[in-house]
Amino acid sequence: MVLGVVVFAGCGFEPPAVRLVCSTANDCGSGTCVSGFCESVVDTGFIDVGSDAHADGDVDMSGDVDVPDCFIDNDNDGFFVGIGCAQEVLDCDDSKGSVFPGAAQQCNGLDNDCDGLVDSADCACINMESESCGNDTGACVAGMRTCADGEWGACEGAQGPSPEICDGLDNDCDGVIDQGCPCAPGESRNCGSDVGECAFGAQSCVEGSWGDCMGAIGPSNEVCDGFDNDCNGVPDNNAVGAGDACATGRPGRCSTGVQVCQNATLSCQAVNGPVAETCNNIDDNCNGSLDENVTRTCTSACGAGTQSCTAGAFDTCTATNPPVEICDGLDNDCDGDTDETFPEQTTTCETGLLGACGVGAFQCTLEGLRCVTTQAATAETCDGIDNDCDGLVDENTSGLVLSEQCGGTCPNRSVRVCTGGAWSACDHDEVEVCNQADSNCDGLVDNMNVCYRACPGGGVAAGTLNCQSGACALPPEICGDGLDNDCDGQVDQNCTASLNEMAYVAGGTFIMGSLSTDTYADVDEQPQHLVSLSPYYIDRFEVTRGEYTQCFLSGKCSALPLSCPFQNLASSNRPILCVSWEQADDYCDWKGGMLPTEAEWEKAARGPFSRTTIWPWGNQEDATKGVFNCTSSNGANCVQDVTSLAVGRSYYGVHHMAGNAAEWVDDYYDAGFYTALLVTNPRQAADQALGHVIRGGSYRQTAELGRTANRARLDFFNDPAEVGFRCVRTGP
């Protein structure tokens, strides 16, 4: 312990009491250490000698009582601590100079005026204090603010809310992301439609909004195809072309039609059906006649009579005695009965309905004479009658000609079709029946094949069947096949006379050549292989001498030797003979065609896949179905007219493809041509120094050389007088 002693000298004063210096209360015994000095001193009978910084500046000299004085002011604020300090000078905190009685109160967390209250002034905060401010929710960032003079300063560094936008953030800092936006980021949904031919696409959410619809298949113009192209849930409604005006081909008021979409096909149906004939110079009942059997009652000076209609006007009234009763609500014959009989009572009439329902009987009603049908619609049968009264004959519910599988099991199974009101033979190998079976034994089930559509007005059109859609796609009109191919009610319209004399051969596959095991097969006919051809027309008959003469007279064909048999007008319908290949080629060019290729000639003789007949008529050798075996002495007399021997016709109805005249074709002869296996429209255009191929065999040869696959060249024949030709044209 360090002791500090203060001594007053002079004037005979007694030494003052000793004041102890301290660092802790332990240094002061029972006293207290205040600001480095003990507040209690030893009682010596002397007064305390303290600092000269007393509040009143004097010294108590009584010496009787030890009275500690108030002298400690560590913070130099003029206020003191210690025993006996008066309230007016007592410092409540001697460590801070800003704290003493009567001091100005500050916003600093202290009781500056010693009134027992901290920051008693109206302080919002403590000076230099800082705190976070603003909002840190969502996209907002909190800032900081500092207290100055008891007030909070500005919030610095904060990032406040902004209007909400669709960007995947909480821009307005309300705890909700993208409220009010159409969608949320990463969300996706179907878009578009899957009705009909349409297909859904997909939309993704981009910045809170739905993006473009990707991958959707939208609606297209409705066409008559059995599908819902415009995706409104109804196939073929309001199809393009439906409702357009058209001509039905029927006479009178029935001639005006409108295109109607039925069974995925546009067809022309009459706007007006036949009605009872009236006097208007119009064919009201569509039978090709005008105003026939139209009469009316009249009155003349001779009494009641009738008038007949001629050219749209009634003629003079001719009275009868007695007048004939007619259906007019009057007693015309004056017998007391009204309309008891009428002239039409025993005649049939047209009801205006279709098919079997179109035939009716006249009845006299309160409304007048009416034609009432005598037969209701029934199920369609193969009888050549429109039994169900829908305008089509012998058709099934799809509008196709009635057909059915027949013949048991393969290879004898085939199809028969209803043609001309009767069932055909069980031999329609090219026809498919949609029954999930191989109906025609071609190795395929319900494949696309030939189909026949019943046409309005009674015609039949041949097309291509699609078992998946049920549609029978029709080709353009094919000349010479006797069918209404485009189902417009007309057969072979716009066809020239020359095309009508040609057979149509549909494009597609056939089997060409011979198997080594076939009867009479030659090496140059092998190997047997499949060949595919484009459609074409071929002459039904060999070119005649009369036809070639017309070409000669036109200056387009050269003359033939008069020594050739039958080169006279008396035999003009027999085949031309003695022609060179060049002369045959010139003639076909003059006719607008060409010589057939070997493949075209053989398919016309044999037929389509899967026929492999050895002769045009079949697999049985029969010399009576062709002109064969003529000797040199009688050969000139046994050549027949080109239209003869229909029993020997080929599958396509082509005459004399075996015997009569042998026939030039376009190809050069090449014994190994088949080994090249040219399978699409093959043609040997390279000259092998062996001349052109001759097909079909002649009148002097045996039936062996009349086979569909037999190939020959000119030096195989005894005489060029055996060779003629026929022409082909490109088909639709």
C-alpha cells in the first residue's frame, strides 16, 4: 500500500489527518476507495485536510468531530462525490463529464441531468446507434440507418419493391411470386385441339406467360375424303366443292344438280326430282318428253270437256258426250258421283322417289291427283334394281357393287361380284373383299385392289379399294372398257372411236416368261420373273388390210406386194400380212401409238398377277381357239377376220393373240434378255443383229408356238406373209 500524507505547516496548526491513497477497497480497511483515495481517515482529533478544490473553499477547524468533506470530482464537471456532499453538488456519475445535476439531457443512453431517468427527452433513438431498415422479402434488399440527434437518419443501401412482373421473382416483396401471371415458370400444357385430323401441341411458361403453341396440327379446309379435316367433330361437313352446281346428265328438271359428299366421294345429285307433268313446255317427270298426257277440264258450248297440252299451251276445249270423269272434285260425267274414276287410274306413274320406290299408282285425293308409290324400300339384292331406293343399284352400304368371297379355301377361293343384276362366276382374282381374310388368294389380306362402285343412274365404275378407309378411289375415264370409271353417269365420254377399239390394261405387276417345267417351255423364255408396267391401251384386234390401206392412201405407209395373200378389198377385215417391222412402226405412228414391247404384248395375252396361263385362254392346249396348222396349199384361205374366235380371247378381251397373224413387237431379239431381270417397263433397244421379236405364232404354225411366253424372230418363219401387228397407246 502506498500512503500519501498531506501536512499543513505554520500558524501553530496541528498536523492534519493522514489521507490514504488506494487502488481497491482492501487498501482502506473499513473505508471505501474513491477515485484513488480512501474516503475514511484515522480520527486524530485533527480536521481532514483535503483537496483545495472544495466546493466552498474553506476548512473546518473545530477539531472536535471528524467531518469528511465533499471534494472528489474525477470528471471535472464541477460536481462531487463523497460522504456529506450536498444534493446540489452531488454528482450521480463522476466518470462522465456530461452527467451532473441540471445538465442538458441528451439522446445517449445516460441520465445526463441526474433525475433518475435515462434519455428522458423525446428520443427516437440513441445517437450513433444503427439498425437494418427496409425489406428483405423476395427481390427486396434491406439497408442500414444511423441515429443522429435522437432521430433516425435515411435508410441507405436498401432496394425496395417494384411492380410485379412475370419473371419468376417476388418483385413487389409481398411473399408471393408472380401473382396475377397466367402461369408459373417451368409449367407446360397441351394446346390446340385433337379433334378430327388435328393434334395437340405443347406450350411452355416463359417469364410467367404462355409461349407459342409448338408442334400442333391445326385444321385445314374440309374435303370430301371421310376425314374431319377442319376438326369440328364432323367428317366431310361443308366439304370443298359440296353444294356446287353440277349437271346430272338426266333430262328435264332433273338435269340441274348439286355436288353432295357421300361415302367420302363428291357426287352430283339432282336438285329436283321428277314430278307429275304440267303444261309448261318443261320435262317435269324427267322422261325425255315434254307435256305428255297433260290435260285439264274445260267447258264449251257442248258441255264439259278436256284440253290437252302441246308445247306449253292447252289446245282447244273439246267436249265429250258424256264427258270423261277426271280427278278434279267435280262430277264430270254427270252420274251423281264425283271422281269415281279417272283416266290415270290404270296407269303407273313416277313418284319422284329413287329406284324401286319411283314406280307408283295414281290416286285421286282431296288435294287432287297424286302418284303414290306401290313399293317400299327393301334391302339391296343382286337383281339390277335399286331396291333400297337410294339411286344406286346392287350396292352395299359403302356404295360398292355387291361382292362376296366364294370358292372355299385357297387356291380355289376367289371373289364374285354383282354385275348386270346377276352374280358373276367365282373368278374375280383382282377383287378384294374387306373381311380380314385373303379373299382372292394373292397372299395378302385386305390389300388395295380393284373395287367397283355403283354410280348414280345405274353405271358401274372400277377403282382401287382401300380396306383401311373403305374408300374406292376412282381413276379418270378409261376408254373402251364399257365402265363409267369416273362415276359421272356417262360411259367412255370424250373417247375417240379409235380408243373404243382398244382394250385398257391397268398398270401393275404380272408374271412374265415360263418355268422350266411348263409345257413346251424354251430356254429364251426363262427365268420366269415379275414385271411391272405402266397402264396402256392395246388394239383389241390385229390391224386389218383395210386399215393399212387407209394409211397407204394418206401417204404415211408404203405399199405392200400384191402377191401377198388377201391384199384386196374383199378381205379388208382380215389381218394385214407381209409387213416389215418398219412398215408396222410407221402405221402405229400414224395412228398416234407405237408397237407394244414384249412385256406389254405378253401381259395383254396372259393377264395380271397372279395369272400364269400358258395360252391366252388358259392352260389347256386347244387348237380350236386359234387359227393354227394351215398348210401351204390352204393357208391363204384359213386366215380369219380379226373379230372372229371370241372363245380364244385373252383376259383383257384381246382377239387372236395366239395364231392367225404372228405379230411384230418393239424389242430387238435377245435370247438372254430375261437374265437381266429388268422389271419395270423393260425394253430391249439394243440391236443384237437378230432383228425384232415376233410374238403369238401364225396360222401356219402349231398351237405350241401360240403360247403367251413364246418368243421368235423372222428367220423362224417360213414366209414373211405370216407376220402382222397391232398397236398400243399410253394409258391414264
